[in-house]
Amino acid sequence: MTARNAKSQAAFERAGKVLVGGVNSPVRSFAAVGGTPPFIAKAAGAHVTDIDGNTYIDYVASYGPAILGHAPEQVVTAITKAASRGTSFGAPTEVEVRLAEAIAAAVPSVEKVRFVSSGTEAVMTAVRLARGATGRDKVIKCIGCYHGHSDAMLVSAGSGATTLGVPSSPGVPAGTTADTVLVPYNDPAAAKAAMDRHAGAVAAMLVEPVAGNMGLVPPAEGYLAALRELCDRHGALLIFDEVITGFRVGLGGAQGLYNVRPDLTTLGKVIGGGMPIGAVGGPAEIMKLLAPEGPVYQAGTLSGNPVAMAAGAAVLEVLAGEGVYEGLAARSAELCEGLQRAAAGAGLAEKVCLNRVGSMFCLFFTPGPVKDYASATASNTKAYAAWFHAMLDAGVYLPPGQFETCFLSAAHAAPDIQATIQAAGGALKAAANLMA
Ligand SMILES: *Cc1c(COP(=O)(O)O)cnc(C)c1O
């Protein structure tokens, strides 16, 4: 009998000879959960189909972008039309103006936008802009928040040291991260202490307003407002990294949801409709410091790529329609209530913690509450791996790692939700065996 994933296994072996780890982004390799990743042949709506012909209900959503589900008609049409007119000109286009207008209209703190090709670039640019605007070097960053893979941001909590950043990857010179100051997430007192310790030297506090890269961790009540006040008091900029949350938790992003205005905002993922994209935005007064209006340099051959712009504009148009976010939240709530019942049925009611914000959720295999990196990493990752594989076997594709967020799309319908809850009943029993 051939394995259910025989073709993916063969493809992964072939891939390993020419691609590092067989992939182009580490988490895709299944290193955290073991096994062979399904190679995807196609996707439609809430479902992805692998090259062996297995179809899964998808909660990865390309790690966030696929908020309308896969290959939505409006977006496919926009991409096809744009591509037929030429894929890149290195010159201004109307469609990039249209997307920038849609973003500025929706995101409270954004007047002007600079498009780039990834979230990593967006953060790099925002940090450079903050340093240029303040004439200061230090940036405060939260432990467990991810801001892309640029050198200065590739720091987490290797040690308990929260004063100076220690690189979390070989190849990142200590000097590059020496100005990155680490603090725990959801801890306003720690942020204040860091700001006081480096008074007059902090260019910006950078934060995921809803943390989505240590699993999902919502901001504690008042946390974002406390950061706003702290930055104002110290003349530092507040940067919200909304690469995940922008147009995901609402049209106004997390800043709209929690009613706190950052100085700069980074965007990506959803705004590109599945095409490579990133953006930094803010008030004209700060944005004008960027070249060509100002001295802070930034450029990109494929920035504002017309195909990506057309895809993004099509997605934002659909999202602006009546009731999209209400529907997403309602179906997500229904799913999460079902997962809680399934957890109770598996004897895990007191042993797991389910966090949700809108259409983002994460099931942690720890009692919780999960409120920061330390409590997130208390999760039993062996139990997560068991849950993950049992769900995959049952036709549900979850992120292959505990410290990622699950995403619902507008294409997830009632039968998908019910099938997922059904699958979870058995899968959580498999995980429970590892948590005795
Ligand atoms: C994904 C992500 C990034 C990096 O975006 P890329 O497009 O992968 O470079 C930055 N910040 C946050 C919060 C992200 O989730």
C-alpha cells in the first residue's frame, strides 16, 4: 500500500537536494512537528489540495494573507488583468495610488504610505525612519514578537538579560543588535523601566499590537494605551507592527480595534492579496522624511508592483463590504466554542488555553493564561505535535508549530467549522495522552 502522502514524500526528498531544508521559509519544513509537509497543488476557498490529492480545511491561510480564502474570484480577475498589462515597470502606476488611498482611508494613523515587497522590509524602513526622525538609535522590542528577519530585529530572549539585545542567530553581529532593547510583552512596567534606563536614547518602541508570532497573545487591557503614553512622555515613536493584524482584526487594524494610535504602522500579508508586499505608513509629517521628500533613504525595484497592488486593492474592496468582519468573528467564535467543548470532552478543559482575537486563534497546551513569551513557551509542544498530526490525518491543516496563529477566512463555511470541531474531538484525545 502506498502512503497517503507518497508524492509529497518524493517531492520533499527532491526538494532537499536543491532547497535548504527542502523549503524557502523554515516553519514550512515541519521541523517543529516532525513528518513530511504536504506539497500543495492548488487551493480554493477554505481548502488546500496536495499533490497526492488530499484536501484539507486550511487554517494556515498562507500565514495570514488569505483572509478571503484561496483564489477568490475578484482577486484572481484583478491579478490576471494586471499581469496581462505587464508585471513591472519601475514607474508610477494608478493602482498603487488606489491601494494607498484605501489604506489611508481605513487605518486611523496613516496619511501616507511607502510600499515595499515584504513585512521584513516594512519594519526595516519603519525603524530607520524612526531613528531618522528622532536622531536616536535605540529601539525597544518585546520578547517573542517577530518583526521579520532583518539583523537588528532578530533578537529574542536567549538569556534573562533585558538590557541589551543578544542576537538569536549566528551571522547577526552583536553590534547590530546592541541598540535593540528587550522587554516582556504585556508588561508596561518593564517598558517604562527600559525607557527610563535609556532616557533620551530611544527612537521607538516597536510592538505587535496583537502578538501573533508566539502563538496568539492579545494585548492586556490598557497595555497599548500605556505604551502610547510612555512614548509621548519620552519623545519616542510608537510603531505598531500590523503586518498580521492590519485588515485582519478589522478595517482599521488593531489600532482601530483598541483605539490607540501609533506614530508608524507596518503592514503586509492581507494588503497584498497573497502577492509579495509590505508597507509602512504614518502621518505626512513623519513620512516626508523618507526619500525623495526627505533624507532617510529607502528604495525597491519591485516596490509597488502593479500585480501585487491590484491584488491588494481587490481584497480591500471586498473587506470594506458590509458585515465581513462580523461574519469572520462569528464563525471564529463558533469554531472556538466547539474546540473548547472538544477539549472538555478529552479531559483537557483545565489543561489548555485558547486565545482568540477576531478571526485569529491559537490553542496552547498549557493551562495559561498565555499572556507573554514565557507563558506561551510553557506549552507542551509534544502535545501540540500530536494534535497537529491527528488533525492533518483528519483533513485539517493547522500551522506546523505551536507558536503560530491559526486564521479563519471568509470562505470557511458552517460545514468546515463543524468538520473541524468533529476532527478536534479525536485529535485532542491523542494530545491528552501526552499531557497526563
Ligand atoms: C510576517 C511578519 C513579518 C514579516 O513579514 P514578511 O513578509 O514575512 O517579511 C513582520 N512582522 C510581523 C508581525 C509578521 O507577522
